[in-house]
Amino acid sequence: MLRYTLNRLLLMIPTLIGVAVLVFFMLRIVPGDVVEGRRGAVYVNGKRLDEPYLTQKTRPFDPVTVPAGKLFVMGDNRANSLDSRFGLGFVPIDKVIGKAFIKIWPPSRFGLLH
């Protein structure tokens, strides 16, 4: 059984000037999981994720094991996301401060998240 969630997360990440930034991510993969990108898709523990909401393929990335106390997060705009794959790295679990409950973009899809 895969142990990932598709809930959007609300993360607080300090910036160089000390201001907290709130970032929403689509995919959260938990400690101990092995995640990789191949053939245009994401695989967790060797199983391909079904991600029908994506509009573009996922760029390849080498397999990584999520360490204890950390999360691997990916944005749903895969071509332009500086997420755990490219730049952000693993996110400490204690930086997750809640779950997003509303979507505001695009305006045509404004509403509550389920």
C-alpha cells in the first residue's frame, strides 16, 4: 500500500530576510518511501502514481529514499516547480503547519478542497 497523500500542504519556509513563505504542494511522500521519476511519471516504492490532474509529464530524477523526519514534496506544475526534486530538498515534517482548505487559482475553480 502506498503511503502518499494528494492533499495540498501548507508549509512555512523562512526566507533570507526572515519572512515566512506559504507554499502549496500537491504530492507528499513520507519517510522510508523510495521515490523516482522515470518514463514521464512518478514512482513510489516501484509503483507508478496515477496523477490525472497533471497537464505535463514529470522530468526524470534519480531514486531517493525519504529520510526519517522529512517529507518529499512535488508541485502539480511539474515543469516549473522548484520542489524536493530540484532546489527545495526534503522538507522537515515540523515545517508542515496545516492543510490548505481552499483553492483560489484559477479563478474558475475557486472553492473548497475536499
